[in-house]
Amino acid sequence: MLEDLALPLAVLLFPGGLFALAFGLVLKGADRRVAARLQRRVGPPLLQPFFDLVKLAAKRTMVPDIAFRPVFLAAPIIGTVAMMLAAALVPIAGVYTPDPRLGDMLVLLYLLAVPAVAMMVAGSASGSPFGAIGFSREMVLMLAYEGPLLLVVGAVAVKTGSFSLTGIVAYQQAHGANLLDPVLWPALVAFMAFFPANLGVAPFDIPEAETEVLEGPLLEYSGPALGLFKMMSAVKAVVVVGLGIALFLPTGPEGALGLMVHAAKMLVLVLAGMTLLRTSVGRMRIDQAFAFFLKWPLALAAASFAVALAFA
Amino acid sequence: MNFLGILMRNLAQGPSTEAFPFGEATTPKGLRGRVHFDAAACMGCRLCEQVCAPGAIRFEKKKEGLGFLLWHNSCCFCGLCQHYCPVDAITLSEDWHLAHPESEKFAMVEEGLLPNVACAGCGKETLSIGVNVATLAFQPTAEEMAQLHALCPACRRKAAAAMQAARKDAGTGGQP
Amino acid sequence: MGFMQKIAARSPWLYRINAGSCNGCDVELATTACIPRYDVERLGCQYCGSPRHADIVLITGPLTARVKDKVLRLYEEIPDPKVTVAVGICPISGGVFRESYAVCGPIDKYIPVDVNVPGCPPRPQAILEGIAQAIEIWKTRL
């Protein structure tokens, strides 16, 4: 009986669902606070994203007349559910191994694309011209960063000899983390470039640019629907960072201590890869971002892939 | 890579945020804030009303005297009234805590009254002379001030002439 | 006031409307947001790019005839509950432009204003004070 419950509990409570949501919001709060300190400001309290969500739940969702209502309301729900499922797919070494019935790497990669598609569809369903601009920019950006992501995953898979996340983690537990392997360093750099683009953080926060397109796809959203989008973004952070850790540095102690070490690794990755970056650079244009991704991250990831293939 | 150094320096130096509204705020000297009107010093020349840029100052001849009214929600805090007042009757303090709820909108006023007095010489209703302008013009002693205070302009001229003659006799030179 | 409302009151989002302002007050509003000295994020506030996300509306400018219809339409787009703050003397009384033919008069003829912050432009600290008063009013409306 307990085995039957294990799968839904994994999706709804730990590590998906509530745990991923809570931890994602804490990561966002830490990111905002540290970004403020880097700019010599005091910054909001750590739990500010929680307050934001509660406030959004208290307001009402207004649906524009010209919006396509079913899709307008369904897009955030689909995005959030997909991310909670994805969070249950990411292994935490020594603490949690995902149930093979959920799927593996391919399902995870597919689910990672769903929030971006949800955002795009939301932008177009809202009927506003700013939403349409956000939709087209999100699509271009996604085309740009999916390539390097697939090559990075491919490089790690070829190096570790397994295309399943549990297999990759097991290989690293036996042979040492991929972080220490020079063959995969270009792939690591490519992943660090993909990471802010996927999470919509400067310099790649183009689709949701506040001052340019009035928040693009999110323009017409308010109340609980907007809250769902914020939840989706928080859980996506947990998933992507978890994926990065699983690919490159999953090794660590077991049990509760392992969970704390994993959380610390996530915090360091967010602060170094996201906060430091977004406080020091401005926003790129969409054509610049597209050209950038088709040059360096793609080349680096391809190099890693080729070398890994050669020495396989 | 210079910006990384700046970011680390920022982290080390800590926030430069002012404590307000959780603490005191710094107010620079000479900040132009809430307007104060000194009715005793005012001589009713109405220069401030003339130069007020948004027309926030109104004088009104009332039964009781000359009324002064300034509405802070129309005042642009330019300080022209303070600059042009010959007797420093209108000054801008450093008080900038002026935010108020909508219900108090028309209570944000500075009012004053120059009261009518009955002239001690001829009994006519008149405004008494402003303290500052009297001091500037006559440099009176306390008794002389009490004399000049409640006189209409015509009687005041006579009293001032008498005062000057008395001073000349007493040997203080006559000219104030 | 319930526990949930107390939590929700810690995240008021600000939205600026320029109703024909000379931009002086808007510069001061930008200062309260962007300068580390007057960090408005401590109060949980953040400037949002969309009127649909707004809780506290900051209006500057004396509602010129040209922009009146657009401002009124924009104001309708902002979901309740919301609190309106008139920043600067222009929205409160017309300011220095009061008797102009192009000015449609004080903003409270058309829009229910809750807090006034006089000044031309008001100090960033005075604006922060006005925002703090607006947050208190907003708590009662949640």
C-alpha cells in the first residue's frame, strides 16, 4: 500500500510539489536579498516570495474580453503541474531515486520545455500585442538554448555511458563527479550559459522584459493565475538547478545530511550562476542572444560531445 | 572583470540605505518645507501673494482684519515669498512630513490674521503696524513701540515726528 | 484582520501613471526605486510593469486634456483592491498649471484618491512616507 502511495507522494510532497515549491521560493528570496546586498541596498525579507504568492491569491484574476479564455486559464496550470512532475524526476544522490515508472531523461527534457511553451501560449492567448511580442521572443530564445542543452546532456550521457539520470548519478558516485573531468568542462560552461536563459534572468530575461514589452506574456495576468506562473517559475528553478547538480556534482553524504548538502549546492549555484550574473549585466537584444547561443555555448557543448565520443 | 571587484566591494561595505521609514531621515539645512506665517511681523504689503508662482497665497479683507491663507497642496515650495518678504513674516521651515490622507486635503493650510485695531489717535479701524517693519523704520524702545502699535497711518506719522523731535531733544541725534 | 491578510499586506506592488506630468515627480519616483539610498523593496514593494499586477497606484501630473481618457481607461484596468496616491501638487490641485486650458483639474474629480503627497517634487523620503500610509490603508481593504 505504501509503495502505491510513494509515487503520488513524490510528486506532491517531496521532492516534487510542496517541497520544490517551498525551496524554490526560498531560493528566489535568497537571490533577491543577495542581489540587493550586491547593490548596497537592504533588500526584501527572505520570505518575500511567499508573501507575494499569498497576496496574489487574495486578488482576483481578470480575463480580458479578447483573450481565449480556456487556454488563458489553463496555461499556468499546465506549466505548474509539469514542473512539479519534473521535480519528482530529478534524483538527489543518496536521498531520493526517482521511480522508473515516471520516466527518465527524455521525459525530463520534454517537461523542461513545457513551461516555456505555457508562457508562449499564454502570451498569444491573452490577445494583447505585447503578449504576441513576448510569444515570438520566447520562441526564438527557446530555439536558441535547447540546442546546447541537448548537446550538454548528450556529452554527459556519452561520457558516463548511460542515458538515464540514475545511471549518470551512479557512475559519478563510483568514478568521481563530472565536475572534475576536464573533458566535460566545456559542457559545464555551456550549461552555465543555458541556465540563466531558461530561468529568464538577465542578460536573457528578454521575453518578460518589464520596461520593453510591459512583461510580455504575463501582461494580462493577475491574481491567482499570475501566482501560478510565479510558482511555475520557482519550481522550474529547483528542477533546472537539480538537473545541473545531477549532471555534474551529485556526490555527497546520505540521508538528512545529504539533503542539506544538496540544498547548499543549489544555493551556491543559484547565487553564483544567477544572482552575480543578473546584477552585473544588462539585458541582451533577442537577435544578440540568438546569435550568442548559436556560437559559443553550442560550440563548447559540441566540443565536449565530440571529445567524449572520441574517447568513449 | 572590474565589475566583479565592485560587487565584492559592495558586499563588504554593506547597505548604504537610509533608515527611513524605520528610523530617522537626514534633512539638509535650508530644505524648503512647510510654510510658517508670522502675523505679528506681517505688514500687509501682499508682495508674497504677487510673487507666489502657483497662486497658493490669498489675502482676504474680512470683518476682523486682513486674513492670510496658504494652501500647501498648491504651494510649490519655491521660496519666492520668503525671498521677497521685506519683513521675514513668511518663512519655510524644514518640515517635509506633509503626506496626508485625502480627507485632510483642505486642512493642509497655513492661516493667519492681521487683526483690525481701533486707532488710539482718531478711533478709525486700522491694521496695526508690523513689528519687524516698525523695528526697521524707527528702532523704538518698548514704550515707543506700545505707542506706535495701535495707530492708523496718519496718526502714526504725527506720533513718529513727535518721537523724532523728542529724541533730538534728548540728544540721541534724532535720526534713527 | 486575518493572518492571511497580514501576510498579503507585506507585498504591495507599485504602479506609476504619468497623467501629463513634467516628469519631475516621476524622476523622484524612479529615485525611490532604483537608488540604494531609498530602497523601497524593504517594505516588500516592487515596481511592476503591468497595470494588472498593481496594488498601489502612484499618479503624477495634472491630468492634461490630451491624456485624460487614456488615464481613466488605464485606471479601470487595475484590479481591486487598490490604493491611489497622488504624488506632487499637480494631481492634488493642478499645481502650477492650475488655471491652464489644457488641464482637466484635480484628479479627484475623476479618480478616488486616498493619499496626497504635496511637494514640487516631494522628497523621496516624503514619497516613502506617502507609500507607507497607503500600505496602511491597503491593509484595511484586503
